[in-house]
Amino acid sequence: MAQQPPLGPADSVVVVGAGHAGVQLVDSLRAGGYAGAITLLSRESARPYQRPPLSKDFIAASGAPEALPLRGEGFFDDAGVRALWGVAAERIDPEARQLVADTGERIAYSALVLATGADNRRLGVPGEDLAGVVSLRTLEDAARARAGLEGARRAVVVGAGFVGLEVAAAARARGVDVTVVAPTERPLRRSVSPAVSAFLAERHALDGVRLELGTAVAGFLPRPAGSGSGDRVASVMTADGRELPADVVVVGVGAFPAVGLAAAAGLAVGDGVTVDGGLRTSDPHILAIGDCASFPSAHAGRRVRLESVQNATDQARHAAAVLLGAAAGPYAELPWFWSHQGPTKVQIAGLSRSDAHRVVRGDRASGKFSVFAFDVTGAEARLVAVESVNSPTDHLAARRLLGAGRQLTPDDAADPAFDLKAYSRAAPVPA
Ligand SMILES: Cc1cc2nc3c(=O)[nH]c(=O)nc-3n(C[C@H](O)[C@H](O)[C@H](O)COP(=O)(O)OP(=O)(O)OC[C@H]3O[C@@H](n4cnc5c(N)ncnc54)[C@H](O)[C@@H]3O)c2cc1C
């Protein structure tokens, strides 16, 4: 792909999306010394905020919802960023190197960065648009979910992924009766090992969450007409013919990358906007980062698209370095992730496949353990990922080892007498 010269003060950067990736990019460009024009477009009118708390503390507590800002007040003004809140990018004109906003303004760019994130999947079943059925992505969605939980007796959560389980725990913390309905046989089937799934299923059940697994949702029924709230959800219909009463429903069935702008501009897209190791799209003047980008992962050995704060933030830093001509090589940061489900903290470092060889370190019954995943080729076992449950020390050690490419045998990983912390300390500290 054609090499681009580093940005200079006469250049202009346009960033679409002010989530974790877009905001970090702007920050890193200025921190890296870029003094040219920056325009940041956000179709949300709320000032940039942290998304992870939306399915956790934000809805677990009573009182007025407050978002956690991504940067302090005055950050964008101080950084000399032209921030357009509540303005969506409508179209890219790659030949003219201009972005067309929904206000009609054409904004010229030397470099355009797409940080458009992901949009929630819909179930595509009847009743999905009833009041009280909420799909959680934005601050507005979370405020709706929280209002629905106020005074609710029964909630149904559709989906047993991270967002679904976090919402279930938060709703239980408010004393709401919670049922999780999901078509998969185990929670988090695509994201964690069977051992961690089993632990979480037990943990949520102990906390009083009812798990209806292997169950698809067929639709939502409204309250009876004449009840004064006939457009509001009353129950969830399952595909096996049951009706689950619900005052509020939260749907968390995954997301798809926001690639519309890129695709319409003729950029290469697959599961995400296709980028190279420099996070450049098929048009070298346009980069894509965060949830919307499909990139070649050194850790997975294949192209992946990740939905995590770490990925959004680290790719933003890397994209800024690429634009400033300061990137030392292709993007290669270790992926890691966290999820807080009530009192249970899950942390994951690295990426594993379902056929990985796994060993458990620690005692599941104690509620603190880690699952180490290895890729096995012949006699060689290579550590590729670690899932830690309530074991932050293991997680940090795993990040050190995986980040440094330092090896560990499955026997050592599983041996409680093996000093993992000391062993990992011989590896460089991750960023
Ligand atoms: C409820 C919830 C809980 C989560 N919890 C965790 C967690 O515990 N840990 C973790 O690591 N990750 C978590 N995530 C994932 C994490 O929040 C995302 O990976 C991260 O926000 C991705 O950042 P991003 O900047 O790529 O996208 P986003 O943060 O989604 O930002 C993209 C922004 O671009 C805007 N946009 C899109 N198209 C346009 C357009 N045409 N014009 C203008 N603006 C546009 C969108 O409206 C959005 O504001 C969670 C996500 C959700 C939804």
C-alpha cells in the first residue's frame, strides 16, 4: 500500500465517531505534536462518555443517571479540536477528499479516521419496538433501561453474552426478579471456555438469576389495549411456546460493525472495515480503528475484529503514530478485556480458539481461578490466552507473559506451587 508522508501543520484530520477510539486518537495526535486542524464528528449529542459502565454501575444504582466522561470538561476546546456534537457523517467523497456531514457541510481532509464503532443487532421478532424493550449501546439506551428497572418487579434479559450477564447482575442488585433467555447451551459460548461459562452460570443462579438457556425468543407481547400502556411490553414469548412476564426487557444479542460509510465510499469491507497493519483502509488517506475495524492480528494469526476498550484505545494510539510517521511497525498490541458481573470480575488476555488445550489454575470452588489456553502443535504448546475469574494477579502475569511472547508449560500453569507472578516479572511490563 502507498506510503503517506507524516502529517504537517497545514494538514487536516477528520475523525468520525467520538467513542473510546475517536477521542483517544485526537488526544494522541495532539500529544504527538500534531498542530494542524482536527474536526471530530459525533452523531450522539451527549459529550463523549465511557461505555462499559452502562451495563454495570450505571443501571445497578438508583438515583439520577450520570455518565462517566471520557475526558474532562474543556478538553476539546483546550486541544483546539473542532467538535461537532449531534452531527453525523453522511458520505465520504474519496476523490475530492471530503467528508459530507448531515448538515450539508463538506469538510476537507488530508487524513480521515473512521471510528464509527458498532451497532446492536436486532432480533427481528414481533414486538421488538414496544416501549420497555431496550437494546443497550448509548447513554440514552442505558437511561431507558435504568428507568425501566426503577420499580420493576420482573426483568427479562435476552442474550447471555457479556452485556446480558452484566445487566442481569445489575438488575439483581436492585432486587429485580431476572430471567436470562438465550439460544446457546452455555453463557458466553463464543467468548470464554466451558469452565468459565459453567462457573458464571452457577454464580448467577446462586445470585437468583434464572437462566433459560437453549431457548430462542419468538417475540414480545404488549400490555392489553385499554390498560393505558398498550404499547408497553408485558411479556416475552419463547420459541418453545412459553410466555415470560416482564416489566422491562433488555436485549443484548451482539453487535455488527458500523461499515455503512466505508462501504458506500467503495472501501474494502468484510466483518468490519478492512485495514492493514498500519490501520489504513483500501484508501491510504482513510484509516479505521476500534470496533468498526477488521485488522490482521499477530496474536490470532488471522484477521479479527474486536469489541473492547483496550482495542479501541490502543488502535487509536497506533493510528496517531502512523499518521505522525512514528509507528515502529504494524499494530501488534495484546488484546485484553474485562467484565464485571456483580461481585464477579472476569478478565481475559490474548485470543484463543475453541480447540485450544486448556488447564485450570486455582480452585473453582473458591471462586478464584484462571484458565490457561494453549495452541498445541506436535510436542509444542504455546500459551495464547488466559481467562481469569476474580484473579487479577494471574491476569497481570498473563498480560506480561503474552505481551512479551514468553512461554510457560501447561504443567507449570496448572501447578499452584509454581510462582507465576515471579516468573512473569522476568518479562517486560505491558503498557
Ligand atoms: C453496554 C456496553 C458495555 C461494555 N462493556 C465493556 C467492558 O466491560 N469492557 C470492554 O473492554 N469493553 C466493553 N464494551 C465495548 C466497548 O465499549 C467498545 O469496544 C468501545 O466503546 C469501542 O470504541 P469505539 O470508539 O470503537 O466505538 P464506540 O465507543 O461505539 O463509538 C463510536 C461512535 O461513533 C458514532 N458514529 C457512528 N457512525 C457515525 C457517523 N456516521 N457520524 C458520526 N458519528 C458516528 C457512534 O454513534 C458512537 O458514538 C461495552 C460496550 C457496551 C455497549
